[in-house]
Amino acid sequence: MSNSKRKVRFGIVVFPGSNCDHDAYHVCKHVMQQEATFLWHKDADLKNSDVIILPGGFSYGDYLRCGAIARFSPVMKEVVRFANDGGTVLGICNGFQILVESGLLPGVLLRNASLRFVCKFVHLRVENANTQFTSACTPGEVLHIPIAHGDGNYFTDPDTLARLESNNQIIFRYCTAEGAVTGEANPNGSLANIAGVMNEQGNVMGMMPHPERASDPLLRHTDGQKVLRSLIEYCVSGEATLPAEVERS
Amino acid sequence: MFLSKITITLRKSILDPQGKAVEHAIGTMNIGNIRDVRMGKYIELKIDAADEAAARTMTEQVCTKLLANPIMEDFHFEVEKL
């Protein structure tokens, strides 16, 4: 039953203040040629999605703390349940902030060390290519993807950082074009140049850079497609042996 | 009716770049030696509760679950009877 034509269903959550939801929809549906559906924050229904995307934006105006209020949306209760059952969740930018506030990912995203909103292309080194989110990349590959945030300064306590390192949960680090992880290549002060992390089970990933803004060939940057292609391959080919299904008992 | 006055600040271990920027501006004002500027949030809640202890418990719950993120923030509050 390995029908490569099966389409993956991406569910894209729409919070009040999300502004990358349509970009994500466009890329999933028209560039990657998969199914995409919007999930309204008040609806506790994930519409049988294979992958949930929490898009970028400014949910609830970034009031209180970025992502802190979105976490209490009805849809987030379902997203947490979905994630705890092994479902695949990708948080981009504000979506990453919501994932840490929800406790689905460790750490927190502080104000950029420069205090400035930073909007530019950065280089990311793929630290772990053996994940649902990065299998289309090679280990150590450098991706060129933009960031656009004011609060992307990843922070966590030393014990958690050590755990992230030893479990290979750090997925992307900011680096130079040559792949060197340096202070100069760090756009926001993130601890250990962290740009993206996943949970221990490997089914939830958050990243500050925007793969959906570097996917449509019309915009001439397509490195972001690799994240989506990884997810599609995982959902289509890995159906018989979903690791999350096996681990759950 | 009780009034909770809540102050939230970044934890001591966390660099407060906003506070540093303000501290730098203060330094240019020539009004003496002022250091360790920390920025934070102030939040008020009005609470219908049986007594002050109940109001304190409710405030604590709101702070822990929503108003402050314990990874990066500390909070303290006062409760007064209205």
C-alpha cells in the first residue's frame, strides 16, 4: 500500500494575529501540492490533519508574553493531546513561542539581545538530519532561510541545555554561510546559537526561521521546502511504522 | 472584594537588555550613581473571595499558570481588602 500519491493533510492553526498562516497554506497546498486546511483557534477540531503547523505572527498581539495567551485557545488543548499521542507538530516563529509556552518544548524565547526586531536571511546548520523534520537534509547542511522576530533569543537552564545536546534535540543552529557556528552569526543572542529544537520524542519541533518564506521558487529561495518535504516523506512512507505509535504503550 | 497588586520581573540570572538600555540612558543624566535597572510588569486583579488567604491562593494560581513564566520570570504580590 505504498501509494506515493497520497497527499499529506497539513492543518494550519489560525489565531487572532497570525500572519503567516496563508503563506504556510500556500506553500503546503500550491508549492508542495499537498492538502491544507485552516484550523480556527476557537474550534477544538484538528480535522484529521497529519501535521499541525502553528504559523508565525503575533497571536493575541503578543500581549503578556509572546505565545502565552494563544496557549489557552480551545484548539491548543487538542494540539497538546495530538502531540502527546505522537502527532507531528511544527511551530514556526510565533508558533515556536506558543510551543514553549505550552510546555510542548523546553526553554523560552526572550527578547532579542539587541532589543531590535530582526528581519533578514540567515544561515542555519542542520544539527540533526535524522528527524521527521529534516530527513531531506544532509547532516551539517547549511540552509538559507529568513527570520523575522523581536523575541527569538532562546534560553534554558544548563541542565536542560545539556539534555538537548545529548539527545540531539537541537535541530538548527545559526551559522555562517560556511557552516561555522559563531557569535557573529547569532542574530538574536540565542543560547548556543539555537534556532530550532524538538521534543525528546521527536514529533514536535519549533524553529524561529520561516521555511514557508523560502519555499516558493518564484521567490528564488527554496531551502525551506526541505523541512516540508521531510514531513511529507515521513507521513507517506513511514505510515506503517510511525515511531510515535510504537513508543506509545 | 480584594485587590491583588502583582509585580513580575525577569529572574536575576537573566540579562535584562531593556533595563540595561534604560540604565545607560540614566547614566547620561548626571544625577548620581544609579545601577542595576530591572524592567518588569505591574498587573492588578480584583478578586471576589471569602477571605484574604483565598485571594492569595487564587492570585498565586493565576501568576503561576499565566502571568509569569517561571523559566524566566519571578513574581510577587500584595493583596489588600477593598
